[in-house]
Amino acid sequence: MHAAVYYNNKDIRIEDLPKPRIGPDEILVKVIASGICGSDVMEWYRIKKAPRILGHEISGKIAEVGKTVNQYKVGDRVFVSHHVPCNECRYCRAGFHTVCDTLKSTNFDPGGFAQFIRVPEINVRFGTFVLPDEVSFDQGTFIEPLGCVIRGQRFAGVKKDDTVLVIGSGISGLLHIQLAKTKDAGSVIATDINEFRLDAAKRFGADVIINAKDDVPAIVKEANDGRLADVVIVCTAALEAFDQAFKSVDRAGTLLLFAPTAPETSIPLPLFDIYFKGVKIVFSYAAVTQDIEEAIDLLRTKKINVNDMITHRFGLSNIQKGFDLVARADKSIKVIIEPHK
């Protein structure tokens, strides 16, 4: 089979590999669509383990089932989660599945930018979901990022009538905008430095858009009857965004820090203001069963529009073009790779 092997953001090679062989409790999935995630182009993070085959936002068809697998059959249309928790440790039992040791050690083989993947037994049990007829393969590539957004807003407690500020209007930001609207947020305000993405934020439901180079807290106040935002969601690792977030959150508000930074990155905290404003800071990473099931249902019922977020599709042989687009973060939103084209 063909697979795209990542060496760095500018060096992705199409190589021939043996099709994975499955065990009795595993399945083999033919990858039909695989989204390029913003994390795939975080070179500081990916290059440490290069060369490797990336890709975790996948949908496909089951090509083979192990002899002990009875809950799935050949031909089933599926989404497969790459990281799954044990559901048994103290963190999982407390609802913090994404800090589970098992979650960080699981994956499918070799990666979603390949024509076929082997799904290990634990991923078969906890990470394989049949796609409803109403959800296309392309839409299936949004299940993982939408699940992450769902989990983040649950932790942040986004609710009806909240003013929600989304800092950064890439894929995650646009999904946060749409999800907040489904929760009847009072107002959703979005920022970015890129006019293409600001236009997208408006199309996908933002009530107010702000160029992030402007005075964001002042404009939030002006648009919100003199108040700052109840919930601020940071969807970019740009350090200026964190300062904006601290200054834009209202008293008793919540900051959701959704985007990861390099491990050596640190930022000063305005502790005095945070303390006396009673601000809660939460973090969220990944998605698990509850989040994924909710994501699938939102896509099935068309409550979240993802079709119009797809700006580019490439066959596997042109994956470098896709990576270049996502790394530039210019005039692309969702880039999908089709490994069999």
C-alpha cells in the first residue's frame, strides 16, 4: 500500500509499505478520507518522532475483521479514534479520560495518511464508531476535532445567553463558534489576524468579528453593553492571544485554553486581576466516547455545518500541497486527503 511518511513540514514522501496484518481481535480499515489537523503541522512537536505516518482525523470502510470480532462487519462505514482511554483508572473514573496513561499510548497502525490502517483491540472496543447514513466520509473527518470542541465547551460550561469570545478562527475556532450557537449563546465574538478567516467566522455564525490587531477587550465591551465576555476560548498558540484573553474575560468568567504551546513556552499571569475577578481557567485536550457520540449526532442532524468548511481535497500523491496550505494558515480551512486517489 501507499503511505505518506512525514520527515518535516517540507519533506513528506510517498512510500510503499506492506498492508498491515490484523490479529483475531482487530480490524483493517480502508481509509477513504483523512483530514490534515493543525497539530500535524506543528513541526516542533512532530519532528521529534519523525519519520512517521501522521493522520488521525479519518473515516473509511472496514476491509477485514478478526475472527473474534462480532460487533462490526466488512463494509461498515466507520470513524476510528486514534487515542482511547482505559475507562478504568482513577482519572477516567473522575471524568478526566484525556489524561489517562492509556490514552497517550494508544494509536492505530500506521497512521491516517495511509491507504489502510490496523485498528488494535482496545481501539476496536473503545474507539470505533459506525457512521450514520447521513454522515459522509468527508464529514467523518470532522468527528475528532468537533469532539474535542464539544469536550472543551463542556469543561468551560458554555450555556444559554453567555457572551463567548473565540480567539483564533481556524478550524477549531469555527467549530467553537458553531457549537456555541447551538447552545443559544447570547453573542459569539470571533477574532483573527487573517481576513479570510474573519470572513469565515462571520459566515459560520459569529455575531461580531474583530481583527486581533485591534483593541479586542475594548471592542468586546462596546459590542456587549459594557461587559467583557463570560467565556473566552483561546484557539491559537500566539502569545499575544493569551494576554488578550486575560483582559477580555468578565468577572466570574471562564478562560478555556484550547490550543497547545511548545513545552518551553511560558507566559506571565496577571494574578491580581484573575484573583479579584474570580476567573476560572480550564484546559481541554482530545475527545473520548461521550464527545465523539455527540459529534456524530450533531453532524447527523446537520446542526453543525462542516461541508462549507472544506476548501481543498488532494490525493495522497499531492499531500505536500495540503501540508503547505495548512502550515501557511492563509486561505484554507479544512484540507482533506483521499489516500486512494
